[in-house]
Amino acid sequence: MRKIIFKKIISVTLSILILLSIVSVIPTLANASNNESFYSQSAQLIAENWSDDYFENMVLEIGEPTIMIDGIEKEIDSDGTVPIIIDNTIMLPVEAIINELGEEPFWDELFHDSIFVDDNNEQEHTDSEANIEDPECIDFISHETDEPVMLPLCVIVENLNLEADWDSNTGRITLTRDFQTMRIIVKTNNNVDLTNLGAETIISGRDGIHALQFDSVSDAQEAHDVLKGVSGVIYVEPDIYVSFINAESMNTDIEVNSEHKSWGVEKIGANKYAEYLLIENKTDVITVAVLDTGVDANHIFLNGRIRNDGFNTINGNLNTSDSNGHGTHVAGTIIDCTPNLSNIMILPVKVLSDSGRGTWLAVGNGISFAADKSVNIINMSLGGSRDADCAFIDDMVQYAIGKNVTVVVAAGNNNRDAINTCPAHIENVITVSAIDIKNIPAHFTNYGNIVDIAAPGVNINSSIPGNRFASYNGTSMAAPHVAAAVAMYILNDPSLTPTTVQSIVRQHINIPSGWQSRYGVGIINMEKALDEDTPPGPPLTLNPDFILVDDNAEIHTIIIGGIATGTITLEKGTLPDAVQLSVSDNSITVTGIRPAAGQDALTGSYMVIVNRESASAQLAINVNLTPQESNNKITTAAPTQRTINGTTANSI
């Protein structure tokens, strides 16, 4: 016979002690003299208190012998134990949960009270809704057999400092542990005494932001609960464990010989828009901060496009290398979508470890760092559940946007409403869902009214460390397509604000047949922006404004400037069958338009369309009139229509 003991210390006087400021415990105080010092001290707190047992969520299902830890399925035990419902009370296998938390149970061999136990290991089900909060929950339960210990959900939640969500439709119980880092983030008006909360260490940054480290989960949670009611506290929340948006690896070592690594480059029209920017000779330097697992700056595909002044907020140093591959893959997609635009750069900010794990403190510091480096765009292909508050990340995102930084985030891969994922839930970031090559939303992508736009996110080829390439799936892969598009929009017009950029992204889209708006307003399409972005040129100048056609073939010169259309009128002389336009400058395109079929060419008008991206030069176009003895009528088909700079012109 054995009894499982949960250690839980509850201070009923803590709130009184806080308000009266009589606690004698003096924490270690670390006042950051500058932002990078705060980042480094935060990283030290994270490293010194890190546990590999951190998890985002733990999912059990009634009648199922498995436990899902952050998407990885494990057996509860070798005996096939399953969660059950007895008398409307959810009973869970406590040993399996404790083992996943990295804690050791203590068995009391002298306890002899009765317990809830499924002695026959039968799987009992009920359609009625079970209780999470059972008023008869007791602190200690034991049993006299060797069967696995089954405890009510409320006992486990209360004594192990967990949070639980029960879905009666699916029979799933989702457990989280918001305070597992034993650390809270507090923003105050700088008039709140934080030294009497029992924290081991307090570090303070700018704008009243503090990080408090405790020596137990319960102490951190109690301090949080007390500060919630203290005047002068703007927000207080646990430092939540977070990871990158899990990317499904399709092939981790591939050869890519095509011009573009990702099929998404042409799908979103990024290559066409990049060509336009090159012709326009846009020279401003635009920087995309990639907040991720780091970036392999030595990758041959990325070489020369990665800034060397990034930062590592998870380890508190300048090492932004990437052994995981996620961050390098994201950066590679941005480079892929901005071909030959060497003035679009990547700033690597390593906010996640090489295992792809971190906390909101490291991520928020990364956002602040990037904003202070005057980047133009921040890409975050990462996220966490919003079961707890996300005020610190929201605060840092608003700080970045206030410094004119556009923030692009992945919607998440949980096939649920993105409003439940941070930072995808933030209204003034650009939240991106994922589609496949057939414009079908990916089966894993998050959705909802908060999603702005969809982009390619299935079977995306990009760089990974070691000069290799890999194919990944995920909204993590969709977000950098949009980040690259934003970088090019800003390169074209550096005066754009984050609000305007978000509007532009949502405006220039494709809407496939049957598209569901919960995946965004449509699929990003930069080609739709080209007509608007092409600057109007000066009026076409014709010199002469008419051509006298004589009995011999002649070459006449017309002086033009800019992007424009004009008309040449042919009068008198031999009837030509064709007008050939040519120019020695390869940077412009000219098209000759014949009269409609059957029209007398003697007095016909010939439309000249000149398409030159730069309107600064006066150029000579040669018009070669070729007379034909046997034909005095134009017999070609009527011209079609095309649009140039918003006006309609005829074209052959």
C-alpha cells in the first residue's frame, strides 16, 4: 500500500506581507545599465533555471493509452493504462504525468485510507460532462494494490500547479504549466516595491519592465496572483515556455538546381517584383530581422546577405549561429524571394536554442533588440498558446511598430483559431496561414478572423546549415514569403508605415474559387501591385508628329521620353504593309500598332507604345517603313487591349 505525496507550500499571509512591506527576504538585485545588459542578465536567468522537462502542452484522452507531449506521442505505461471517468470525475494516471514533469513521487507506506482506483483496469466511459473542479477533491489519495495510481484531475491540477482544459466533445484533457520556469515578468510604473515577494533574483530593464526569479513554481504563481491586485502594476505574467512553430520536414537533404528554391517565389510574383526593383535601381538598404534559432551566415546561398551585428537573447551573447536549421530555412526563403536584391539584408536574432526552445522573456528581448537596430521588418515563425497572458510580447511588438517596424508572424500549425496563439493573435501584425501549390489551405494551418493573408507553406525548399537544402512544411515557411514581400514593398517606398504595409499586403491578392476567408483575405500576389508601383513617365514627344511616306523604304527617327504611348500618322506616298520599330537601348520595349484590318494604310494611324522603367533619358526610336507593291491594305487582325499605367492602349 502506498500514498503519493504532493509538496505544496501555501502562504496565506503573502498578500498582507506584500502590502505592509515587512518581508525580510532580500533578493539579488540586478539593475541593467543598458538594454543589452538586461538581455544578457535575462539570458543568464533562463540558462541557470532551465529544465529539459519544460513543455507547452500535455494532452491525454479518455480511453486512450497514450500521452501527447508537444505533439510527440508516448505510451502512458506498459500496462495500457488509460484516463477514465468515474462518477463524472476525470481520473488520470498521476505517475505518468509526474514523470513527464521531471519530478519524483514520494510513497507513504503507512497510509491506509480508501481511494479511487480502477482495480480491474477497465476503461469506463460516460457521455456526461465530467468535473474539472470537484468540490470533494482531497489532497492525498492512496491505494492498496499495485495498480497505477489514478487521481482526480482537480487534485493533479491543484497540487502540481497545472492548468487544465477539458473538451467534452473529444474527451481530451490538455494540461499546461504556465509557471514552470518559476519566473514572472512584471511591468510597473516604477513605484512598486518588488523586493518583498520572496524572489531569488530581480533584474530590471527600461520602461518599468522586471523579471523575477523564484525557487518554486508555487512561489512564482503566488507572487503573480498578489501583484495582479497591486496598484501601479501595468501587467504581470509568467515567463511562458515557447518554441518555434513546428515545421514538418519532408526531406532534409535535397539538391535544388532550379532558379528559385521555393515554388512560392513565382506563385506570389516575388520574382517579377524583384525585377521591377532592379530596373528602378532602388538602392535603400532594407533589413528583415529573423527571430528564430539563429542563421548559418556561412551558407553559400545566404553569403553576403546576413548582417554580423545580431544578438543571442537565449544565451546572452553575440553567437547567432544555427545548429537546428529552422532559422536558416526561414532566412533562406526571404533571400529566395528577393533574388539579386543584395540590399535586402537579414539580421539574425537568436531567441530560441538549438533545440528550438525558449521563453517569452528571450523572444520579447529579441523584438526590442531588433527594433532598436532600426530594422524594417521582424519575422517570427514561432509561437505559443494564449492560455496565459501574452502582455509582454504584445508590449514589445507595439514598441517595434511604434519604431516603424512591420511585424510578420506565422499563424501556427495546430489547425485551430489563430486567436489562441501568441503572437499571431495581435491585430496589427501580419498573420500568415499556409497553402499548398494548388492553392489549398494546408491541413495543419491555423485560421480565423485574425489571419491576414495566405502564402506558400507546403513542400518549401530552402537552406539549412552546412550548405545543404531541405523541404519543410509549416506556417513557419509561409511567413517569410510575406516578410520578403514586405521588404520589397518598403524598398520601393521607404516611407510606408506598418499600417499601410499591412493594407498593401491584404490588397494585392489572388482569391481562388471556393476560397474561405478564415485563412485570410486571399493569397499574396505581388504582381497585382506592379501596375500601381510603375511610376508614370512624361508625355511622349513625337518629332516629327507625322511621317511622309515616299516611294522608297525609309527609316525615320522619333524622339521619346519616359513610359508613354503616342500616335504616328502616315500620309501620302507608297502604301506600307508593315511598320517595324527598333531601338538600340535594350532597357526599353517598343511596339508598333497597325491600323485595323481593311483600313487604308495611306492615312492610317500607328500607335507606338514605349515601355521604359526609367523615364530620365530622351531616346531615339527608329521607325522602318517597308513598302509592299502587291498589297495596299492592312490585313492583320484587329489589335488586342493591354493596360499600361492604368490606361488602356492597343497592342499587337
